Amino acid sequence: MVNMNCLKIAFLLYTWLLGHISAISLSNRAGGTGNFQAYAYGDGIGGLPVFSTGFTVYIGNSTSINSSDAAPVIFTKSSTNLTSNPNTTASSSSTPSWSNLLFAIPAPSSPTHTVALVSPTNITTDTVTSGFTFYGHFIFVSESGSLQSLFYALPTDTDDVWSLNWNSTSDETAGKVLVSLRDVMPSNGGDVVE
Ligand SMILES: *[C@@H]1O[C@H](CO)[C@@H](O)[C@H](O)[C@H]1NC(C)=O
Ligand SMILES: *[C@@H]1O[C@H](CO)[C@@H](O)[C@H](O)[C@H]1NC(C)=O
Ligand SMILES: *[C@@H]1O[C@H](CO)[C@@H](O)[C@H](O)[C@H]1NC(C)=O
Ligand SMILES: *[C@@H]1O[C@H](CO)[C@@H](O)[C@H](O)[C@H]1NC(C)=O
Ligand SMILES: *[C@@H]1O[C@H](CO)[C@@H](O)[C@H](O)[C@H]1NC(C)=O
Ligand SMILES: *[C@@H]1O[C@H](CO)[C@@H](O)[C@H](O)[C@H]1NC(C)=O
């Protein structure tokens, strides 16, 4: 009997500690606070910054695209929305003409795969602009009760610049690379690693 009680107390102490330890490590790992840039990681993609020209979302160096609207995206998480603004410090001399857009993925029923920045006043049923959440530093989307990360990159005509897409199911385009998005910069500054 004494042994059983000791075991019980040890077990309770153990579960209490487990609960607190995981709570502590989760809070240390929390992502998505304040203003942040997002970086894509995948096979051959070692943490390239997410950038945009005001609609299409790319990963790579925004200066590679010849557009005065191209700039890395600064995200601000508000509830489960990701408000998007250009990082004018990091863009070329000109100032992008877009601001205060919402990061959007296509809805499950949508025929498109394009991840885009959309105006809060131009949201269609084809577009999902909420449900963004962090697990550690990884961006997930909470849809139908589960956390999903279905981001993938497709090569563009510009070297080392990829377009960002969602849900590769039924996309037969060659050169797809599954990527995860994190709010942490790679330690090497974001080179393409082959
Ligand atoms: C992007 O490219 C420009 C021009 O080649 C370069 O000066 C800049 O350092 C690059 N930025 C990053 C984050 O690699
Ligand atoms: C970049 O765009 C400007 C203006 O549209 C054009 O004059 C220039 O030739 C373009 N440069 C490249 C390398 O495409
Ligand atoms: C999030 O975006 C939706 C539109 O998709 C808007 O109705 C809602 O007010 C936004 N919430 C916040 C907290 O910005
Ligand atoms: C914006 O870009 C500058 C220059 O690359 C960088 O120092 C800064 O951290 C970026 N801002 C955010 C919120 O990431
Ligand atoms: C992914 O695409 C397939 C086929 O179009 C669709 O059935 C599925 O619901 C989509 N999943 C998500 C999470 O968007
Ligand atoms: C509204 O969004 C659609 C794509 O979802 C885009 O083609 C269209 O240009 C947008 N319209 C405005 C006024 O932003």
C-alpha cells in the first residue's frame, strides 16, 4: 500500500512537471509575435525570404525581380490573419505601392494553387485569409479542425526566384518543391543550397 502511494505521488509529480516543462518550452518557441518576415525552407531552398509585388507571393531575393513593387513582406499576426506590408528598408530605392494586404491561400474547393496578398475588401469564397497559426516558428493553417502546411514552391523564369503555392494535389507542374514557412532567418542569410 505504501509503495502504491509513493508511486502515485511520483506519477503525479511527474505529470505535473511534464505539463509545466512543455508549457515552458512552448512559450520559449512561440513564433509570430510582433512584425516578422517569413522564410521558406525545403529541399534546395535554405530559408529564402517571402516577398511580393502586391499580389503574387514569391520566395527569393526581391531585387531579382525588376519591379518597383517588389519587396520582402513584413507580416503582422492579428488574431489569425496575417496582415502584409512591404519592407521598404529592404526593397530597392523605390517605394512599393501596396500596403495593408492579407496573406491568402486558396480555399480547399478552389481550382487555383496561388498564394496571394489580397485586399481586405476583395475577399472571395475562393480565398482563405484567416486560420493562420504558429507551431513553434512554423506557420500552419487551421482548417476543418486540423493544422495544415501545404506550401510548395514552383520555379519562375527568374533564377532562384520561386512562386509560393498551396496544396500541390492535382498540380502536375514540374519542379515542385514542398516548403515550410518559418519566422526565423537562416543562419547563412538565405542562400540557395543545392
Ligand atoms: C539581394 O540581391 C542584392 C543584389 O544582388 C544584394 O545586394 C542583396 O544582398 C541580396 N539580399 C539578400 C538577402 O541576399
Ligand atoms: C526593368 O524595368 C525597366 C522599366 O520597366 C526597364 O527599362 C528595364 O530595361 C528593365 N530591366 C531589366 C533587366 O529587365
Ligand atoms: C481578419 O480578416 C477578416 C477578413 O478575412 C476580417 O473580417 C477580420 O476583421 C480580420 N480580423 C482581424 C483581427 O484583423
Ligand atoms: C526589414 O529589412 C531590413 C533590412 O534587410 C531588416 O534589417 C529588418 O529586420 C526587416 N524587418 C523585419 C520586420 O523583418
Ligand atoms: C487540396 O486539393 C484537393 C484536390 O483539389 C482537395 O480535394 C483538398 O480538399 C485540398 N486540401 C486543402 C487542405 O486545401
Ligand atoms: C480582387 O482579387 C482578384 C483575385 O482574387 C484579383 O484578380 C483582382 O484584381 C482583385 N481586385 C482588386 C480591385 O483588387
